[in-house]
Amino acid sequence: MLLPDTVGTGGDSHTRFPVGISFPAGSGLVAFAAALGVMPLDMPESVKVRFHGEMQPGITLRDLVHAIPYQAIQDGHLTVAKEGKKNIFSGRILEIEGLEHLTCEQAFELSDASAERSAAGCTIELSEDSVSDYLKSNIVMLKWMIGQGYGDARTIERRIAHMENWLSNPHLIKADKDASYAAEIDIDMSALKEPILCAPNDPDDARLLSECQGENIDEVFIGSCMTNIGHFRAAGKLLDKHEGQLPTKLWVVPPTRMDEAQLTAEGYYSIYGKVGARTEMPGCSLCMGNQARVADDCTVVSTSTRNFPNRLGKGANVFLASAELAAVSSIMGKLPTNEEYQEYMSQVNATAADTYRYLEFDKLESYSKAADEVEMGDGYWPTLKKLQENM
């Protein structure tokens, strides 16, 4: 239901919009904003994060997420030690550029992780095509929701009208060329040739895979809001090549029921079952730390948002990594070398176009057909008329 260049809030620290900007807040302030349509805010400074160069083979978006704290450490903007802690991101806004080609689903992986940087908010410069595709897909999804009886239909209709109005005259706000920042961090993707993990148990402790390789792994978690359907396909394709049971305990938990349904239809749940993975109801699962738990004192590779002490399990040592590296670790029972990892990733790279497809509801017949049968009501037409009069 997101609209470009709008400001929002939410009661979860990971309410981080991939379009526009959001400022997570406590439940009282969120309720205040919902009731009055405004919220008090001291506008913070920004930190510019600029990506350039070409992504290298085997490098994933999660590695770019971790490249931000990694580069900040190299530049002296971030320290891992708690005593005299330095964190240039704390309380500021991350403004990310250089990745305009990303889909909004991909961009969310970057904006979501701004919570782990202790940032107040995050914006990502995306292309109009990326945002347009996102809205077109979501319009179909919202119409499908109306057809399924979701309420309040008038609220959903008003949001559809706003989306269609933007699509009729697309425009995105961009940073001023002479804007000033608290700091500017440049990340050369051409120089990033191996995955980056966050070591136990601090999401700021970003390290290259070569610094962590060989560590024995007991359990692996692929899930949380940092994942999308493409990650589960990639993991499934890697797992499908494995014979027998895994040497690790693997948890597979898609973030949404729609992902679960599509992965089941494509046969990936059969693959997870074949290798003995534990699948849970879509949602937060291990990432919340108050639902399922890993074994005490085990070592884990996780795609979750954060790896604070005891969050996933009592005494657990948790490495944060991409779904692809997590899958490889579940197969090998250890963190691989970069050479071993790249050998596995060559299988994924060969079918990348099929693997990293996202749920585009306007291209899924079951959703688009149902959406076509929905007639807009009182919430839609007055809103659209008013918006068009004000253009």
C-alpha cells in the first residue's frame, strides 16, 4: 500500500519503506500519527551511501547490505567495541544511491537493514520503472483483497486511486546535487569479490567470508523479513543437488503465505522435505526469538535481521549471511571457503533469471483475473476525481 515520496511510521523497528521514507516509533506515537495524520519529528542529518561499479559473481544483495557497515569500519565511521562506540548512522537517515535498477522488493532488503545501523530512516534512489512496476503489481493485489472480503474496502479503494493517479504522471523526488551530509560512504562493488557476514553476536561486526571460513555450523535459519521468494528458490536449487540428510538442522520459513503457496506450487517444499529441513508457518519464526528457538550454545548461520546475544537461542553464536551462503553452510556443515562457495553459486548463477523472480501479481492469472472482476466503489471514484482536479 506504499506510495512514492510519502512519509510513514509503524510500531516495528523494521517498518522501513523501500519507497518514500518511514520513521518507526513507539506504539503511542504511532497511534497519535494514525489518529491525527501528523507526528512530531526532529529532522535528522543524512549519511550518503553511494554504490558504484559492477556486482561480482556470487555476490548477493545481502552482501551489499553488510558492505555498508564493513566499509564504514574501514573508513573509521563505525567501531564494533562497545566502549567508546562510534556509529555514524545512529539517529541519522541513510540515503542510498547507485542501485536504481533494483526492484522495490530488492530495495526493501537494504532499507530494512537500516534498523541494524540504528538509523532513524532510510531512502533508496530507484528508477521510475521499478516503482511503476511495484505499484501496478500492488494495485492488482489490493483489488484481489477487496474481492476476498478484506476490509475496509473504501480505504483500499482510496489507496488504489492514489496509486493510479501517480502512475498517470510518475515523478520521484531526488536529492539536491549540492546537498550536504554528515558523512559520505563510497562502496565499489567491483572490489567486493567474496561474501560479507556479520559475526557473533553483533550486526555491526561485518567480516569477509575468508575471515570466518571453516567455522563449524550446527543450525541454519533461512527466513525473516530480510528474505523474499527468490532466496528460497536459490536455496532450494542448491539443496536439490544434495544427497541424503543434511549435517545441520535447517529451518526454512518464508515471510508470507503467498511465498509459501508459490514455492509449494513450484515444488520447492518437496526439496526442503527431502533433505529433512524443518518448515514453519510463514512469519518471523526464529528471528523473533520468542517463537521457535535454536539449541543452547549452538553455532548458527541465519538470514535474520540481527544477531544480538541470546536472541535466537540461549548462548547461541549467530552469523548473519545471505540465504545462498546459509544454504551452502547447511550442506557443508561449516562456513565454506570463498572458492567452495563460488563453486556452489555457479549453479545458481546459471538459472538466475528463473530463480530471482518476484511475485508480480499483475502477471499471476489467479490474482489478475480476480482483480478484473472487482468493481470500484465509493472510496475510489471521489478520490480519483479530487486527485485529478488538483493535478
